[in-house]
Amino acid sequence: MGDSDKGAVDRREFLKGIAAGAVTGATQVTVHTQDTQDHNHDHQDVPSDLALRVKALESLLVEKGLVESAALDALIDTMEHKVGPRNGARVVARAWVDPAYKKRLLENAPAAIAELGYSSGQGDHMVVVENGPKVHNLIVCTLCSCYPWPVLGLPPVWYKSAPYRSRAVMDPRGILREFGTTLPDEVEVRVWDSTAELRYLVLPERPSGTERMSEEQLAALVTRDAMVGVAKVTLPPSGGRTCTASMTWAVSREWGR
């Protein structure tokens, strides 16, 4: 066996070992069947093929010294706890209750957002566009998936899909209707194309009936979809489950999954 063949076998064995370890560490769950007497034991929740591949790749990179585990942990912590829609929701809520802050946000979004402690390389150049009774803004990235990570986190699948990226420009009212947002004809729809150099964030209209709400309560109403512009902020139905605009679109279109 040549050196190249031996190297290929070694790599395969390494990946098999990593995959086996990932499966072994899987969380156990109970499988409920109709015949509980004959089939009453625990099964392992085996990770998907993609999860195994990611784990194998991560382990290989760490083993070869190309990345550090601490660096990966820091990146995961950032994505889970330091960026995301909850940050954007707090920015929106502060703008709703503080006119002076809203003015600063519209004039210099990165600086105003940094006042609340949210900043990163993905948000150094950002513009906030305000919705109003006569104007509705919609965000898209026609080239790829440029997105304001500090305030919205990672972009959803539908935002990166080719149908959304093209139709948001060609037929914005149509795409909004598919998300469940129907606008009167007199409302102007403005589409903003994000790039690697400039990201956008929508400042939604504050819904009526929220005058007595606290800033924290207002932030709980703001969704990622509203800050992209595919939805409006609304009061949730009493006792009902909130259905976001992207959930509606995901059900009606395979692109959103």
C-alpha cells in the first residue's frame, strides 16, 4: 500500500473514530411504542450526518493545531449570548420610549447601538430606516446574506434563499403578502439592499395600545421579522400562540425551511 493510500485510510479511520465518539456521547431518549412490553428500552438520539461531519472537522482542526478549542468556545458563546434579535429588540424599544435616543439612532446607528453595549465588526457600518404610516421598509441582500449580526444574529434560511433575494426587489408587496403583511396601496415600500460594507435595520412602528408598557415589555413584542421588514409589530392575541411572519412563509414555501 502506497503512502497516499495509507494516508487516506488513516484519515478515514480517524473520522470513523470521531463519529463513533459523537454517537456514544449522544443524549439518551425514550422511544414510545405501542408494544411497551416487548420494546421498553432506551435508544440513543443519534446525531445527523451533518452534525457528525462538523464534529469530525472540528476535532481534526483542533488536533492539527489549526484552531483552538477556546477560540471556538468563545465564538459559540458570542453567537448564543452576545448577538441576536433580542439585542435589536432592546434597541427598538429604547427608540420608542426615548425620542432623543431615537434621533441619535437614525443619525448614527452604530454609535447609538453601541450605547447599549452592542457592537462588532459586522455592525460598524449600519443604517436604521424607520417605518411610518406612509412608508414601509424591507431589507434584503441580493448578493448573498449580509446581515446586521450584532442586533439580529445569524440570518435565517429564508433570508439567504434565492427566491427571497430576487422577489424582494422585483415584487416586494407580493413577498410581504406571503409573509402575512398586506399594506394599503398608499403606503410606499422601500427596499434596502445590504452589502458587506453597509447593513440595514428596520425601526418598526410602535403598535397602538402599548402606551402603558415598559421598555422591557415593549422589547418582548419586537421580532426579528419586524426588524427585517417582513412583518409589523403587533400585540399577541390573548391566550394564543404567536405565529411569526417567517413561520407563515416557511409553511407556504419550501424556500423558508
